[in-house]
Amino acid sequence: MSPADMKTISLDDIEALAVGAWILGTGGGGSPYLGLLNLRRLYAEGHRVQLMSPLDLGDDDWVAVVSNMGAPLVGQERLADSRSIARAVRMQEEINGIKFRAVMSVEIGGGNGMQALMAAAHLGIPVVDADCMGRAFPEAQMTSVAIGDLKPYPCTLYDPRGIEVVVTKVPSWKWMERASRKICVEMGSIASTSKAPRTGREVKDWGIHFTTTKAIAIGRAVNAANKNHQDPIAAILACEGGQRLFTGKIVDVERRTTEGFLRGSAVVEGSDGDRGTRLKLSFQNEWIVAWRDAQAIAMSPDLICVLDSVNGHGIGTETVRYGQRVTVAALPAPAVLTSPRGLEFVGPRAFGYDLDFRSLFATPGAS
């Protein structure tokens, strides 16, 4: 395809992407703020990033799939560097003897929604308007490509101290998660990674399409609502067909970083129409189950989003704190995640909860 068929992502798009990706991150994926700072700097230096449709990929094109791996809390101390994610991609090219046509994020949620743009700015290749989750999830096997039973290896991991590691072969996606997670923990519970390369055909068949555009649209809706003194949360729900679940104040937070994850819970004391009740949110990097008075009312893979009640911005599991006024909302998940096979990978039992998945939405979101 010609450059004319691609869209140059503007700095305004990137600012909106940071807002939308944080909402789609459902508490995880790391804060987009550091990625935003990286991209502001790269754009100031003259770099530009182009966005291409996944449908315009050639079947034999190679696509790099990137992310930061680790515990979001560590990401507040180990700051993102765009050169690190680009190096992880170059490692894949060197190992496999291939040249990537484009790059995409493994998850659109949180800071990982920015990683592909950061890599592309250095590599001089476009970003595919797609990802493998349509949100954020904590583990390597929790992707559309794993649900599709595509090859899970090789995976490259890079640490800016000069540590370069390749997981060359594993028998399953769960083994890729176990092996790469152990390496990530040794790197300090955060690493830049390039997952198994995907062909254009695989991205067309198993990618979750147009999620970068979706995140930008959500961010623009929130920014416009705030500018016009309207309700930004209503704008999000209208944009995504979501539901408002609960409004109140954070009154308790318990979290711990263990085995490369951020785990714990947060409690919201109800206000307004929810006064007199409490909502408990359990998380593993992302918000996984919402319990109202001990009854599970929302669960993965539906997106549970904790939002600032004033500006509608997402709140991460690493940044949630006592006293915040929040609104908890749910957004529909991509259809591939709510399929019977998808639920084996990302349903509540995949996180250890003895719950049958019940969606809040009659018709799951489109993949």
C-alpha cells in the first residue's frame, strides 16, 4: 500500500489516545502518561507515526507485537524508554531473519496502547490499527492469538541495563507466560517485550481490529465533554454502549506486588443512589471482578473501568487511593473473548474465581 493510504497520527490523536487507552486498560497496562511524554519528545524531534488498517496488510507481511511486561506499580519507578521497545523488535528481526512491515500493541489498554507508537517512531514503520485483547489483561495467554491457537514463540525481552533474553520455544501459551514471567521478575518485574511475530493473515484473522481508532475516539469524547462542561462518563458510556455500575468514594485499598503482578482489592463506599452499600473490586493488574455486597455484579472479560467522577479519566490499580471519588462502569468485551473458548482463557475461572461468566451486555462487542 502507498503512504497515501495511511493516516499520520497527530499529536492531538496521541493526547486523546492516552486518555482512551487508560480507560480501556481497566486499571492495568501501566499508565499511558510516560508513553505520552516519550511521544511528545519524539514528535518535537521531528518523528511522525503512521496508522494503517489491518485489512491492508499483505498475508505474508510480518507484524511485530509489543508490550511492556510486569507489575504496573514498578512502572512508576522504572520509567518507560521508547528505545527499549524498539530494541526488543530489532532482536526479533535478528533472530528470525525477517523484516517487519508494521508493529502493533499486544493490548490497547493502558501504557501498552502507546508502546507500538513508541517503537514505530524509532523503526520507521507504521502502526497497525489493532491489538490482541481489545483491553488489557495480565498474562501472556490472555490474547485473541492464544485463543486462536497461534504459535506462542519466540519472545524477546529487553532490559535497558543491556540484558537481552529470548524464549525460543515453549509447548503452550501458558508455558510462555511462566517462562517469560520468571525472566521479567529477575529484570525487576518490568521488561520491554516483542511477542511471537504474526503474519498479516494472522492479524486479519485473529487481531481485534481498529482498537487504536477506538481509544482515540473515546479520548476525544472525554476531552470534548470536559471542555464543554458536560458529563465525561456519560460520553464514555454513549461512545461504547456501556453501563454505569456504582458511584462513591474509595475507602480501602490493599495491594501487593508478587510474581511480577500487582494483586489486591479496593473498596468503594456508595454515594448518591448507591449510598448505604459498598462495592469491592478485586484485581490482578486489571480490575477482574466487582462485588456489590458480596454478590459479583461484573466480571472479566467485560471491561470494569474505575473512572474519576469529575473528569472521566481512568484510574489504575497502582494509582487508586483512599478518598478518590469514583464511578465504576462496565463496557462490552470483544466477541472473541466472550466465546466459549475465549472464556477458558479470560473468564473469571482463568483468574481463580469460581464464577460462571455473566455478561452485562446482551450482545457482546464486535471483534
